[in-house]
Amino acid sequence: MSKIVPSEVGVIAVRDIPEDIDPFRVACPEEGVVDLSAEEVAGLPEETRKIVEDFFVADADTGHFPVNKSGPNHLAVSFYVNHSERQPNLKVDNQANGPYFRFRTARFVHKGEELTYTYSAPPP
């Protein structure tokens, strides 16, 4: 089980979560996205550019950043999932459609446990 350092941001299970469940299904609004090119992102003010680069992953094929229409003001809690190489309890849902990948639990997650994902695992 992951330990949280009080000054860090993370996502903690508030109840037991069975294996193969989307723990964020109600937190994924279908608001739509705006595709920003790498050139458009580079032209943004530095603070805004950093937020886009930190929270929105560029599409591997187009290089565009799919940004929520409301920007970072309406980020789903899944954006705050931390990295774990050793024992991540989330995996990418390869069956999900849309501009963002979704998570499913890779195993049973206990109440109070931090939800983690291996950032180096490729999205679908």
C-alpha cells in the first residue's frame, strides 16, 4: 500500500474498490475538447503553457494537445493519480473511447489506499 506524504497531491480510495472497476466513471465529463497544436501551445503565456504541458498529453500521431473546453478548471480527479513502478493498482481501459484514456482497477483496492498508475505504461 502506498504511503502519502502530507504535502503531496494524490487520489485516495474512500471505500474498497473491486478489481476491474472504473473508479472515476462519474468524474469524467463529456464536455468536449479543443485540439491545440504544439505551435499554439508554445505561443501561450508561460504559466498557461506549463499547465497544458503538465496536464494534457500530446497525441502521439498528431502532436496536438486535447484540452478540456473549460481548460484545467474542470479536471477530473483522475488527473491527480500519482506514478508507481512497483505496485500500481490502476491500468488503462483499452475498451474506452474518446480523447482521454480511462482507468480501471488492476486489483482489489482497499479503503485508504492511494490509487496509482505506471506513467511509463503506454495508453491504448
